[in-house]
Amino acid sequence: MTETNHKAQKQRRRRDRPHKPLPAASVRASIGTTGLKQQGGFINEEWNTQLVGNKGIRLLREMWDNSPIIGATMNATASYIRGVDWKAAPLRDGGILHPRGAAFVESVRDDMSHTFSDMTAESLSMLIFGWALFEKVFKRRLGSHPGFLPNGHEIPKSKFDDGLWGLHKIAIRSQDSLDRWEFNADGTLRGMWQNAEFPDGRSDSVFIPIEKAILFRTQQHKDNPEGRPHGRSAVRSYLYQLRLEEIEGVGLERHMSGLPAMFVPPEMLGDDADPLDKTAVESHQKLMAQIRKDERQGIVLPAEEDREGVTGYKFKLMSSESQPMDMGPIIDRKKTEQAQVFLADWLMLGTTGVGSWALSSDKTRMYAQTIGAILHIMADTYHRSCTEQLFRLNGFPQEQWARLLPGDIEKQEMLNWANYVSTLVNTGVLIPDDALESQARRLGSIEETRTTNDSETPRPTPQPTQAAKGVNSPEGFRRLFQILNEMKAGTMDRSTAEMVIAREFDYSLPDASAIIDAQG
């Protein structure tokens, strides 16, 4: 037997050997870790030393405050998010929304000391820093006159007096106040230590447990509590832009005012020059660096000649024969790179004289989809960290639970929507009702004018199309053939085709299904 066959047989026996079952305790416990690099509560995942700790937070905040493109992106995102309607929804798609749970989550949303949109807009700081932590402050809902605590502080007011637990506020705990994180033995997050500064002037390190917090993160790679800043990828472009703008400013200034040159006697520049002469040379060098064409322009220098002859001193402004390099396109490229990080490069369309309407539409749609994903991150985090906790505190049975979900980011284009609805109505798939009218009025910003009363004329049911006179008529046969072709082409599924045939030809659904089967 060759050595190769012997090794193959050993591997086969090892593979077929039955594995010992793991103890129950080992199954329930974590064996490995996420691989997060942290020591003493300080995260060590960042390789760029400029972005480590508070120094990194200051740089990211500087980008937010000083970069016009990043500032515009954040303002646009905040405007989008503030315009979104949050409504109660069942826990699972297609589930039944319980009215009591829906009413409760919406009442909590509207019963805080700040608006819900303020909280969502504040949480956008996670795009810059990678994370945003809020502290939940609970209250009992005891009406508008709840009284006072034993220490004399007023109990938070509420719009409701049902005695349930609600939220007084969801307060930001800023990124620059982070001292360190605290982790459990298994690597899960226990909470955040904050360098807190109180209104009375006190400062102290306080611990905020994760059970009392909502931690929004852009990413959860390695379960890192600091996520990953979206602005992280824009740092290099931002720093390049700053440097290029400084070079551009100095170059333009020197081109307009000229390069100052100072001539001094040669002996003042020698290694064995008198200390007083060396001091004078240093003074002249500082003077040259400070020459500007502004309200302070003007210098006093020794004369080039005196009674004894040439002094060796001379001053002139040397002009550059070449034109300064146009730094604008390079700086614009760096700004575009920063916008691309946030998928907001549509902000640059038109500034360079290029870009079609179609391109703008595609880019803004992609940007809106990104914001939609961010909103769903917020919705999931808010539900897991807050809504579920409130339902448990108040003893709601789980079948009554609900959640808040964001509405649409972009308004649908009315013409496309109208054509879509018109097609469904004309084919009989959709029957107009009050819900459809309300949706149409909402999308088109049309004010409600109809009044409801007992004598209101019922809404007419749409008449079948001409094709519905009979499947055996020429019109009916052509319509049936069209439906079957659409189904074969994949533009209409079978269930929709059955509904259309049943509606247009006044058949039951089983009969419509039999017609489709008979046609092959």
C-alpha cells in the first residue's frame, strides 16, 4: 500500500468517526469572540492615528462643521427624515395590527418632551461618528397635573392619564462625552461611561447601562459599539481639500502681490557673522513672510545708499511670469468624492455644467433608498431597545404588540401612479373605494371636499370592458389571448391573470383557472 493510500484511509476513518455530543452547557455558552479589539473599554480598531479617541471625534466634527458638501448632505438627509411619517405596524409583514398596541406605540411617540422627528434627526450623527447613544427617561402617564416628587421636583406631565409607563424623553449622550465602554465577560456591551457636565457646574463620570440606552449604529461588524462612520471614507479627501485650498490661497496671494525679496550685505549671511547681524537677518525673514497687500501694508527698511555709498540693502517684489495653476477642478473632485461617500453626489450636478435630468433622478432615487435603509435601522433599533421594553413594563400580551415603521421617503410621481391605478381599474382588478380616494388625495395634496351622510349615493361599480361581452366574441378572444401572452412573458403572474379573466368575463376563479389550463 502506497503512503498516499494509507493517508487517504486515515483521513476517511477520521471523517467517518462519530463525533461526541457537546455538553449542554457548552451548547448554551459562547466559545469564541467577535474579534473586537478593545482593552479597558477603549476600542482599538482604527489604524489611522488621526481618528483614534477624542482626537478622531474632533476631526469628524470639524468635517461636519467646515465641509460645505458634508454639511449640505447632512442638512438634506435631516430634511428628508423629518418629513417622514412614522406609523404603527404589525410586528411581521402580513400580520394583524392590534388596535390597542397600535394606539399605545403612537401615543408614546407623541407624548415626549420633544418631538419624535427631533430624536430621529439627532440620531443622524451616527452617519458622521458611526454611532449615537441615547438615554431613555421613563415616566408614569398621570395626566397634565401629576403632582410632585418627595424631593420637590415636578413629575413629568403627560397627555394621558392611563397610569401606563411611557417615555419622558430620549436624550442624546454626545459622542465627544464618551469616556470608555464597559463589556461583560462574554464580550457583550454592558454600557457606556460618560464624562458628564451638569448644569450646576459639576462634572463626573457616570455609567449608563445598555438597558437604559438606545444605541444607533451604522454597522454592527464585530458588534463594535462605535460602528463605522460613513464620514470615515471621506477623511482623506477632506484633508486633501483643505491643503489644496491653502495652497491655492497662498499661490493667488503671492501672484497678486508678488514674491517679496530682501537683499542684505553678504557678510550678514556668513557663518561667522556678528550675532547682531544674525538677529537682524531673522527679523528681515519674518518681515518677508508677513508682507501682505492689506490695511497693514508698508515696511521701513535701511536705504540702499547713504552718504558713504551703497549699503548692501535692497527690497523688491518679484513677479511670477507664469500663471497660477487652476486648483478648482482638483478641489471640486475632492468635494465630489466626499459627496459620493454619502451617495449624495447629486448635489454636484449642474455645478460643472454637466448632468442630465435622468441622471439626477437615478442618483436621487438611490440616495432616497439609502435614507430608507437608515430609517429602517432606526426603526429596528428603536423597537428592540424601547418599544418591546415598554410593552413588557405595561404587561401587554405579545399578540397586542406593534411597532413604529417609517413611511415612504419620496413622493411617487403622480403620472406613473395614476396610469398604474387606471390600468388596474380598467381591467377590473381594482375597484375604487374610499381608501383609494384618500391615497390619491394624499399623494396629490388634494383637499378633502366630500361629506359623508346616510343618503350618500353609492360609488358606482366600474363596468366591464368591451372585451367582457363574451370570451367567444372577437374582442373577447383577442383580450384573452393578450392576457395569456402577458402571463407567458412574465409581466403578469397566474393569480393576477385569473383575477383579470374572472372580472372581465364574469367567471368564477376556478373557471378562470380552467380556461388558462385549457389554453396550455
